[in-house]
Amino acid sequence: MPGPAARRSRPGTAAALVDITTAAERAKAMADETRLRIALALLAGGEMCVCDLAWVCGLAQNLVSHHLRALRAAELAVSRREGKLVIYRLTDVGHTLLTSLAGRP
């Protein structure tokens, strides 16, 4: 029989719903092939600007920007401004999720 901790964290409780919703949003963000390709490029390259990511992935810059917004919204990537460039990198959560999906460290 499950203990009290299992009951508190079961799906349906308020705290569990927030965690489940967040996990589902992150999984959806990484489920797109283009976003997965961009995330893998960030995993390999560390920090990159949109123009570099577009070149590495062989995609248009506006498409890469669109998908980076989705990764940022899911808290899988963050950005910082460096002059006129915006530099992106994976968050710790994004890194962990991606290495779990990709099956490599």
C-alpha cells in the first residue's frame, strides 16, 4: 500500500498537476524534430547565436528564432544579449532532458 508521500504526489493533487503540466510542456517542446535538431546543436556547441544555429542546422534564421522561442518558453533554453547578437544556450533542465532523449552525455 502506498505511503502518505505517494498520495500527496499522485496525479490530481495541485502540486502534482503543476509538475505534470511543466513536464508535458517540456516534452512537447523537445518532441518537434526541428527543435530537437536546434537543441542538439546547442548541446554540441554550447552557446550560439541564431545565425550560427541556422548555419549549423541548415535552416532559415527566422525558423530557428521561432523554435528558440518555444525552447525558451518551455525553460529548456535561455538567452543573453551580447551587443547586437542574442546568444542562446540550454538550461540545466534542457541539457538533462536532451541527454536523456539522445541517450548520450
